[in-house]
Amino acid sequence: MKRFAPLSLGVALAALTALPASAQDRVQIEWWYAVNGRLGDLAQEIITRFNASQDQYEVVGTYKGNYEESMAAMVAAYRVGQQPTILMAAERGFMTMLNSGAVVPVNQLMAAQGYDVDWDDFIAPVAGFYVVDGEPAALPFNSSTPILWYNADQFRAAGFDGPADTWQELEQQLYTLKAQGISECPMVLNGDFQWGMLENYSAINDMPWGTKANGFDGLDTEFVYNTTGVVDQATRMGKWMEDGVLHLAGEGMNPQQMYIAETCATLIASTAGHAGVEQGAQFDWSATYLPHEAGITPKNSTIGGGALWVVNGKSDAEYAGAAAFLNFVSSPELQSWWSGETGYVPVTNTAYETMRDAGYFEAHPTREIAILQLSRGTPSDNSRGFRFGNHNQATAILVEEMQAIWTGQKTAQQALDSAVARGNDILRQYERIHAGR
Amino acid sequence: MVERNPWLTFVCYLILAVGAAIVCVPLYLSFVAGSLDYVRLQQAPFPLLPGDNFWANITEAWQKADFSRLYLNSLIVTLGIVAGKILISLMAAFAITYFRFPFRMTMFWLIFISMMLPIEARIIPTYEAIADVGGPLRDLFAATGLTGLIHTVTGYRLEMAMNWNLINSYPGLILPLIASASATFLFRQFFMTVPDELLEAAKLDNAGPVRFFFDILLPLSRSNVAALAVILFIGNWNQYLWPMLFTTTPDMRTVILGLRSLVPGPDQPPAWNLSMAAAFFVMLPPALVVIFLQRAMTRGVVDGDK
Amino acid sequence: MLAAKSGSTITGGAPSRPFSALWARIMRAQQNAAVNGLKTTHFRKPGVAFWLLAPQALILLFFFYIPAYKALSLAFVETDPFGLSVIFVGFDNFTRLFASPAYRASAVLSLVFTLVQSVLTLGLATALAFATDRVVRGQAFFKGVILLPYAIAPVASGTIFAFMFNPNVGPMAHMLHAMGLPWNPAMRPLDAQVLVVMAAVWNHLCYDYIFLVAALLSVPRSLMEAAALDGAGAVKRFFTVSLPIIMPTFFFLMIMNLIYGLFDTFGLIETMTRGGPAAATNTLVYKVYQDGFVQLDLGSSAAQSVVLMGIAMAFTILQFRAVERRVNYTG
């Protein structure tokens, strides 16, 4: 028996000492981001540039899946003290991050590290969302908004100059594209369709998604989108789906690629799609504002995409590096380069003006749609954005219920009623846990 | 067989042929898909014969997900689990069947209750257990006041010494998967069938437990150990959920995670040719084991119940 | 008791000598097991036993019992994802869970899926095992081929099936479309469910098959010959002689299939449908993962874990009995 104990102990020790160790001279800053493909390559290029620009810090960037997946990875890591220093999180995760007690507000970080950031320079729709009580909670970085992408060749072939302004007219156009055999797939549904076709629909048409100014005025907010025109929009989507006007890309098919490959005539998706479309489209592609209901004055669309959050529990050296990196990415030069390459909105006025003065938007008119759409009109309580706790959860439920419409299990009203009821449970739970914050 | 019945024999071959086809057609189709280039894959009709891009796809998939590293990880983790599990199971089963000691039945049940409780049912707590193995000990010492005592007496901060994080480490991937008693159960079942006369004889020779174990029990168990090794190898090579949760850095992933990262999801280009090519080299080691060690495996599956 | 009954059938009350010796040995081992699982001849060295058991006990403590205890305690609280505020809520998570139509739908789905998958797998495996038992030429070849999926990870099987039945590029989907079927697992819940069942059967068939082939081999030839002399055909012999004898194996496999269907299909679902569309393939285990690890609803997920643990416990006991019974018989 004596032979056994030392043996198993030896195995355990050998295994324990095999822990990966990293010895680097530079301070390593971990950044988890949620963009891949062409956008991921560009994020890596920023890192390369930053690392080359100085010799104290080394940013290590990791793609952690989409926004939901990277948020989940971050939470799991935080619970066990393995969190990254910087996390890219979507607007959907805003409240979760803000009230988490796990973040260092960026303005505090920047001030503590001796950087002077002109927070007033951030463009209004971006600042309006990310500033809470006068303090920006995260650094807006890859901000975007959905726009309507279309195939100009196909629209011309059907006798249209371009997509109509209203959903009613657009519907006719899409049915015409199908009927004339110009496109088998007049519109393809994007992966985050709830953002472009439901939430922003609600904002642009000035309908409340929830009470308390969509959550801006308190945690005791409730979803109400099952009582507004969103129901008609969901019904419309179900009908389009049934008539083969709206298509689902499905697993292993990329909606943007179906647009680029001229399989599908239109697509409602983020302005950040420019990176991929410009690279791949071999036809007369274009983009325009999202449609609105007939007979109304459309409001602004809402800000989406990612912001950079600084996570607490890190060393001073890491925070110094994080601040240096945030300072680097918010510089006008980098911002206009990033915006130009990706299609994301330039987040500061300086960057926007730099691009405008250089004539960039005359040469690339579709690049300006997002920023113009974001700043259209005076924002109302319904169009400032969405601040709901655990919004990822409520969104997953909404998507699941929307699927029940086109799988024929529920009517739009039933599906949205159910989504609202389930979503409100989540809001109440969030309110209970975060009472007093 | 007992009598000749050509018609029945024909039906049997037919059934077997259908069965073989059910198994082989998916494998063949995935091989063909893995041999096509990205553009051809998306065109209908799907070709019946393979294209000539197989090696190109293999190479691309291999590099894309850094399979050199992942293969090493998978080998270390799988072999670690196989060796660890067999070792501790043999020891525990030996103790349970051949020793009389206080609380023997309590230990027996404590081990066997854990037998089939699937790890999927306790995902998050286990994740935290891996990330902070010392946590329960710290709590215990803190609760008993030992931490403070040691700190005041020696100045040594006990709780600092108990920060063992096993996320992204080989032990973190290995230890929790050893924590199931199925192998112990197998050995216990086997030891039960070993004739008592052997131990009686050994005792007459004045052999102690160690000598009895190594000279008699272990040689008798050899084929069971081999069979179990084969089965554990296949099962653990193919683990997915666990390594997915316990790794956060790309270079600690296993081959199955690498394969998963190549499966096109929504919003991703349909590069099925790469994932199908990757499926081949991911499946290769266990497939070779099944083909070459079939006898041992069959024996192990049937006798081992796991 | 089943063993004793079939034992007397087999031997017709006049066992041959080697067989009865084996039988006596098994019975003695069984009696010991029934009493306390301890050898009649054994060591009395608690110290040695302690060291032998220590590694297993420690690993179980840290990676099984403590996590299981934590899962249990998490089920009674509400907490934010970061674990910074925790509220004790008693059985709220459970009442919420059982009141949730989504959870009940998931439970029903898991049950139906598991049953359908088990019956199909077992039926197909029985036919194949029967045929394998009958043929002489090519037996090894067919065995080898049919066993092959045993090597294949659920993730790999899922990937292969997801590809074959992908409505855009999959060859099998093309075939179904050509037959005029509107196959699309991303849009049609039933298609997604069928897809998962197919992949699960394909992946698990070999397991049942190995057991059944082995069990059929253990049916005594003498008995088959006696039945043949009585004029029973091969199929009739299978049902009257073989089937009763392999019944314990059947029972055991049924339980193993249920366990597989309930717990081991995570990789298949994750690669093929991700629980969709409209939660059509969101089984209990997939839901625990989604709600807990992806959606970060820790309280509910922990309550679901506890329910799953209960189910697993029940199966453990069943399986334990099935194994004892089977071992009882085959020795």
C-alpha cells in the first residue's frame, strides 16, 4: 500500500505545477471583445497599433463570442476572479453592467489616471445613452444603429428608385420584387432582428417599449410593447414570412452574405455591415433610413453596438494600461480610421467633423445615414434608448416568442403578450435584487 | 445456426446492410463535404464523389483552430482522466470489498450516490468549485477560528495560501471528471466475482493487502482495466460541456471545442467544408481505438456499464 | 428473482456440472453483496482502507459534494449574476419554475424526446443484433461498422447531421426538398425535433447493439436446439427463448437510453438547433445551461439543477437495480 500514496500525490503535484504561467515584462491588459469576421480583424489591428505605439503595456484581445456570450463569459469569470480588464458589452447589457458593482466608471478611471477626456465631445445620441447622472459609465466605442440595406440593381429592375419611406409602401415593393421574379428572397432576417425590426421600429414611430421612459426613470419599469403598434409589426413579419417575402437565414447561413451574394434584396442590419459589404458586394449596393409608419414624423433610431467597460478588481498598473488604451481608441485619428474602416458611427464630434470636412461622406453617402438617423428630430421618452435590467434575458424570450409566430404556434398578439409577461417577471426580479441601487 | 433458412438469412443480411448504410452514409457525406471547396459546397446538386480539396481543407481547419495545441491538450486531459480514474477506482473498490472498517457502508453509499448524478445538473457550482478549490477549506478554517489563530501566532496568512484556481489548467479539466464512481462500481462488481479462496490462500501465505493486491487482484483485473481504459478514453476524448466551461483561454481548449468553433452558426459564413474536414481528424483517435481495440472495448462496455 | 426463474428454465432442473459451479459462485457473491458487499474473507486494517479511499473521497468531496451542496443552496436565493447581492427567497424559485409554461413545455419535450429516442434506438438495435446473431459470413465486418459511431462525439455527430440536413446546403435536405417535403429545422419545430432524434439514435444505436449482441451470445445453444427440435422457427425462438433471457439487458438498456436522452444530448442540441426554433428542442439539460450560464438567471437555474438531480437520483437507483439484476444473470 505504501507505494500508492506517494504515487497519487506525485501525479497530483505534477499536474498542479503544469499550470500555465506567463512571464512578460510588459503589463498585460486583457480585452474581451464581441465582434468577429472583418470587424474582429480590425479590432486586432487596433491592438497591434496600440502595442506598437508604446512599450509599457500589452493589450491581449480575445474574441469571446457574440455580445451575450462574452457577457456570460465575463460574469462567470468575475465570480471566480478571472475577469478581463476591459469588456466590450452591448447596449442591451447596459443596466446589467451599470448596476453590477463590478465596473469602474470610465470617467473616474480616466481622471484617476490623469487623462483629460472631453466628454462633451461625444455626439448627442451616444452621450444621451451612456451618460448617467452626468457621468459616462462606459466608453462608447463601436456604436451603431440599424439601417436598411438594399440591392439598387434589383430595385431598379422592378421600376423603383429605391426603397420607400414607409413600411406600407415597402411591403408593396417587396411583394413586387417577389412577384416579378427579380428576387426569391426580397428580405432576409438578420440575427439580431429584434433590434432593427422591433425595438427601433418602436422608437422611430414614437411608441413606448416600456413604462418609465423605457426604463430611464426607474427600475419599476414594465414592458408594454404588446399594446402598441409593435404588435402590427410582428403580425406583418409573420405574414411576410409566410408569403416567402421575408426569409430566415438559418444556422450556418449568414444574412449579410445572402445580401452580398445577391440572394436577398434587402436586409435590416447594423451600419457596421459596411465593413463586410464594401469588401464583398459585386453589385450596386446601397443603404437608406429605416422605414416608418405612414402618416407620422419619424423619430431618431436608438444607439446600439458596443461600449468598453472597465472591470474592477484589477491592479493599478493594469488600470494605467487600460486608461492608456481607452485614451488611444477615443482619439479622433483612431476614431475616424475605425469608423471609416468599419461603418460604425464616429462617436465624437471631432471625429465626425474630421470625416465630414475631408469630404468622406460625399464619397460614401451611406456612411452618414446612421449618424443622421440617430440624431433625427428631438428624442422623446420612447426614442432615447432602452434601459432595462437583464435585457439579454428578456430579449432571448422575445426572440423565442417571435419564432413561435412564424412556426405557426401563436398569433403575434399571443406571442408578444407572453413575451411581455415573461419579460416583466425578469424586470421584477431585477428590481428586487437591485433595490436601493 | 440450428437450421438452414435461406430466406431468413437473406432478410438478416438485408437488415445488416441497412444498418451499415445508416451508419456509413452520414460519414461518407461528411467526407465528401470535407473534400469540396467553399463555393462548390454551396451549389446543388451535392456531388456523389469527393472533390480534391480534402487536404487543403484539413490543413486550413487545422491551422484555423490551432489544432496542434488542442491535440496536445486533449491527449493530456484524456490520458490524465483515464489514468486517474482507474487508479483511484481500483483503490477505492479494493477498500470497499476487501476491508472491514468503521463506516464502510456509509463510504459505500457516499461513493455510489455520486455514480450517475450528471455533471450537467450542477454546472455553475462546479465551475466555482474548480475556480476556487480552496474556498471550502478557507471557510472551514475561518469558521473554526483557526485562520485568525494561525495569523496571530505565526503571522502566516492561511487564506492566501489556499487560493487554488484550476480554471484553464490541466488539473481543472481532469479532476472533476474523475469524480464519478462508475469505475469504482465496475471494479467492485468484478472483485465480488473473484473467488474467496484466493484471499484465503494468500492469507495462509502471510500475504498482506499490498501483496495480495499486486500479486493476485491486479493481474486478474488486467482485462477489466484495459477495457475500462479504452472506454474512458473514448468517452473523455469526446467531452464537450466540461472543457467548454473550464477554459477561458484559446490554448487550453480541447479538440472537441476546436471542432465546435468551426461549426457555422447563425450569422456566420457556411464553411461546412472546414468543419467536416475537422470532424475527421477530431474523430480519428477514438475511431482508431474502436477499430483496433474492439474486443477489449466490447468486453468493457458490456461488463462495465459505462 | 428473474435470474432464478430463467436459470431453472435454461437448465431444465438438471444443470451440467460447470454451469452449476458457476451458478453457486454467483449466488454466493450475490448473497454477500446483498448483506453488505464485503468479502467473507477480508482484511481488518482500517488504516490501510482509509488511505485507499482517501483520493476518491477527496475528489468526490471537492468536485461532487460541495458543488452539489452549493447548487442546492443557490436554489433558495435570488442573486444578481455577479453574486454581489443575494436574497433568500425560500421555495420561490421552485414555484416560479413549476408555474412557468416554458419549463413545463421543456419537461414534456424532454420526456417525449427521450422516450421516442429510446424506443427507436432499442428497436433498431434489436433488429440488428438479431440479424448479427444469425449470420455467419461477414459478421465481424458488420459488427465493426455498426460499432463505429461509438467513437464519435455528440458534437461531431451533431455537426454531421446539422450539415446533412441544413436546408440550404445539406444533401439530405435537398433530397427531402426534391421529394416535395418542406424540410427546414430552423423554421419548423417538428423538423428540428426529428433532426435531434435522428442524430441521437444514430449516435447511441451502437451502445444498445453491443449489449444485445453480447446478451444473445449468452443464450445457451442447448436451449435453442431443444426449441428447434420442438419445431420453433428462428423468429419464434427469438421471442420465446432469447427474449425472456435477455430481458434484464433490455431493462438495463432502456434505463441507459433514458439517461442518455435526458442528459447526454447536450452536445447534439448545441451544435444542431441551440434549443430552437421557438424552444422546440429546449430540453431540460439544455435549458439549465441556457438559463444559468448564458442568461445568468442563477436562482432559477439552480432550482432546475435540483430538479434534475432528483430525476438523476431516481435513475441511479433504477440503474443500480438493473445492473445488479443483469450481473445476477450473466455473471
